[in-house]
Amino acid sequence: MKVAVYGRNFDQGFLGYIQAFFHYLNHYGFQIDIHRGFLSFMSDQYQFYPSVNSTFTGYKDIDENVDFLISIGGDGTFLDTVSLVRETHIPVIGINSGKLGFLANVAKEEIPEAIESLYFGKYTVEERSLLHLSSEEIIFPDFSYALNDMTIQKKDSRMITVHVYLNGQYLNTYWADGLIIATPTGSTAYSLSVGGPIVLPDTNNFIISPISPHNLTVRPIVVPDESEILLKPEGRGSKYLISMDHHSKIINKVMNITVKKAEFSMKVLQMDHTDFYTTLRNKLMWGIDTRNSFG
């Protein structure tokens, strides 16, 4: 089997775990295709030179025979892999070297078990829907897709106005600091922080969540993901911030923006001993009595 490995950087405390990670990959006989920047980071920062078979720099030179892509880092690093695998349907699994790790949900202590599970096929593959953004002008020329969410936000102190249409039918006008369109995967990210609901990953929905709305009766709404969402922003300011996951760009004029479900999905690996409900309980501390934490 062949794996691609992608990462950005990590702290000194994770060095022993990354060494164990490559040890177990080699032990089980995986062929390793590693991101060139990640390999350079480890050799330059820690003088660590793992045994690998090949390197890649982007989605165009990832070997088509790769069975899995392993993301090393936090959720931001995991989101980077969306633009690496694109429509290749290479399944992705995330090993968390950071803090929360909702998408990168394999803990560093679980590395040996995770690699063993990959080798023996003890996992399931989940299909995660993506957002696709289009507009009158190309905003993100390289990759206009997002696994978590798309947002439009104000660039100065003034609120923006966003008129929203679903399949051509007028939904609402939002006076707010911004608006989030989230996938089920993104329901536990930015959308959650502004009061949006948690949606199970396999549900066919999008969530529209306003950011600090002027009218407090305007709440997040869940809509079918076959809907085509048209955003018509306006406001006193001439600049807006558009983001797709953690990639953002300032646009200098008002333009209509269309958001819809992408024509392809992302495959996410889950180890047999993990599931979405376990992740919710562990990461969001559901069911934990925190009263004893306050004196």
C-alpha cells in the first residue's frame, strides 16, 4: 500500500511521535510519498530524515496509486488537503499534533493503532460534501471549494447587507457583520461559534448563519444541500472579505455570489473505534460535569 503524507510544522514535543509515525509506516511496509515542504521542515528544524519513497509538491504530482493521504497537524492542515486530493477521491485521515483536532481526530497516542488499522483495513470511509463558489468574476482562481464553510464579512466598522435567494426564491435580507454558509462538516466550526446547530456529517444540508445580526430574531437556518444559494451583498463600504475554509480574499466591489454543493465529495477515513458522537463528547466535553472546576 502507498500513503501520501502532508504536514506543515509541529513543536518539539511532537518530534518523538512523528518519529514513531514513520517507524510504524516502514514497519508495515507502506510506500511513502511525502510533501516536499514537510520533509524540508523536519530535516531543517529537527535534522530528522525519514525513510520515504518519493515526494510531491501539489495535487498535480501526487501519485495516482496512493491509497490514503495522512494529514499531520491540526484542522487547518486537514483543510489544506482538500485542495490536494480534489476529485481524485483519495481518502484522508488526520493525525492531530495540535490542540482541539475535530477533523484531525487521531490523537498522537493513537498513532500505532491508527497505522495498524490502515494496514488491516479496520476503518470506514465517510463521504463529506463540499461547497463550490462561483461569481461574475473569479475570486479564487486556483480552487473555489470548501469542506467547512464559505463566509462573506465586512471589511470595516460598518455592517453589510446580504440579500439571499434559494433556487431563485427570495429568502431573507441579513444586516450583519457577515454571513456563513456551512456544510455538515463545518457545522462544528465557525457556524457553531455564532449559534448555528450541529448537523451530522451524512445529512444532506447546508447551514446559513448570520454573524452578529442587527435583528436578533434572525437565526441560523438549515436548508437542503441541493439548493443553489445566491448572495447579493451591498453596503456603504466598497470592500468585503470572502473566505473558503481558511483561505480568504478581499473583493473591491459588490458582486453576486453563487454557492452550491460541489460535484464531487471528499472521502474521510474513520478508525473503527471512533465515530462522530465520540468526537463530539471528547472534543466538546459533552456530558462532563464542570462544576468542580470552579473552586
